[in-house]
Amino acid sequence: MHTKIPSRTTFFISAAAAVIIIEVLILGIFSPSSSSEQASAAIELVDARWLVRYQDRAAEIAKLQKEIRELKEKYAKCNNVNDEEAIVKELFDAVNPAKLLQLSTKFNGTYASAQPFPHIAIDDLFPSSIIEKIIGEHPESILKDGCIPGTERCYDSPEENKKSSINTDERMGTYTRILFSFLKSSTFTKFLEDLSGISNLLPDPHFHGSGLHFTASGGSLDIHADFNRHPDNNLDRRVNVFIYLNDDWPEEYGGHLELWSKDMQSCYQRIQPKLGRFVVFSSTDFSYHGHPEPIQAPDGRARRSIALYYYTNGRPSDECLDNDCSGQGHSDTFFKSLWDVKSVLMIPAGKTIQSGSPVWLAI
């Protein structure tokens, strides 16, 4: 049996009731000499006094409660500011220029020699604090059609199925924009130049084809080579960057990034899109990639990633089809059919078919 503790309001009412009783006794309304009219008048007087006192107390309580709420809100805002500052500081400390230079110097040879085309994957390059904040800003809120609420584009074709994207700043959360700002910074761009060996890289400030990507359960992205010219400025696309945002994502959920050979006869790499994994690769007319197998995650889940692309003014001829980079390039994505290839290779789920070695690092 539980004893109910009186609330603060109940306490004030009880105290006021005691005051009423005392005043009634003082007025002597229960004495034999008092008339019923005197008693009624006395009770009305006490009721009026009680009402005024109760209203005064209630107003005091309401005022105190308002002040407490305002203090809590002010304290919460201070905490949020402190949290934001701490998370931003942690980001810039974790990927400071000295550390990035150390990484690029150590692994630029590994990147260049990776098969089927230059690439690398690095786990935990960015602090978990900002990754977790970004996940909270963009949850897996999947609609029945496989799109996410507020998406700017949602694809439902055989080549791109149940894929949504957000590619404007105003639709992104605060921490998402902070990370994108860093990815576009001179510090990080210099790191990519040193790692890839490609000079004069320019990040795309307009998120053409990049931004936040979501692919719902059952969705897929066929193997393809990306558009090689930016449609607005005609710059050449050279480097792709991805950061995966998939917490609690076991191997069997799929969504692995597959990297295929130039002749489309071999899948060299299947990279699991695990939380915080950073992937970068050089983009050419034949850097074939995608995640063609339908995602096997439970309904309501989605494969989430951050994507950003980097450009240069011109490119080597060996990165172009038929060694010809003289034209206007192509602003569309070239998809490749895998039906004939897969009927021969029979790629089992969760397995890797490769003629090279996996290239990813845990730091």
C-alpha cells in the first residue's frame, strides 16, 4: 500500500482551511448568542478573505514556476552552446592538419595501388560525437513509398530504387552542415589532394548529386560510372567521398559498396557501410561502383550516407573513354547491366569476389 504525498497546492489549501477555522472561532459564530445571520455573514467574510489569500498564493506559485521554467530554458541553451562548441572542437582536434598530413603521407601509395581503381576506406576518422548528432538530425523516417519526409529527390527506377537525397543546406541539421563545411575546407581538400595525388581539387558547394543519401530496405543502386562533368561549370569530377551513418548494421543487411573492374568481369571490393566508415575513391569514366543487391534491413530502416564530390579544371586522358577528354563529357550517370555477369559469377550475399586485397584501415 502506497502513501500519497500531498502536493504543494494541497498543503496551501489545508493551511488556508486551518486559518478559516481559527477565524471562525475568533468571530464566535458557533457561540449560542450568535444569530444565523451573523454566522452567515462571518462565513462569507472568511470565504472572501480566504479567496483573496488563495489567489495571492496561487499567483506567487505561478510566478515562481515561470521563473523556474525560464531558468531551466536558459540553462539548457547554455548547455547546448557548450555542447556544440565541444563537439566542433573535438572535430577539428581529431582531424587537424598535422594528423591528416600524417595519414596522407603514410597511405597515398596504398590508395594509388588499390584495385580496381584508387580508393581507400578508413574507420573512425571523424569523432563519434558529431556522427551521432548527424544521425539524430536525420532519422530513418521512411514513408510507404520508400522515400523520406522532406526529400528533395526520390528515385524509384530499376537503376535507382527507393533512394532519397537532401542536397540543400537549409534542409540539413546544424551538425550536418558543420561537417560538410569541414569537408569543403582547405584543410580537408588539401588532405584529399595529398592522398589521391590529384592537385587543385574544388569541392562542389551546390551538392549536385551529393549531400545526404538514403536508400530504404529493398532499395538498390545499380553498378555505374558517375557523370564526369559538372553541369553548371563544366569542371571535371575527380574524387568521391562518402561517410556512412548506419548504426547497428550487421553484414546480412547488405548495402555494401561494390567496386568493379573496368571490363565489368570482376567485383574487387564489397565495403560494408558501417557507422563512421569513410570511403574515398578516384572518379573516372570507368570507376564502376554501386550497391546493386536489394537491402535486406528490416522495414523502416535505411542505408544512410554523406556524399561530397570534388572537381578539377581538366583531367588526364587515361581517365576518359577512348582516351578522349576533348568533348563536353557526360552529365548523366552510365549504368551497367550485371545480369549476364552475375549469371556467371553468382555472387553470394556477404561474400567478396576480388583479385586484389581489401584496402581499409582502422585508426
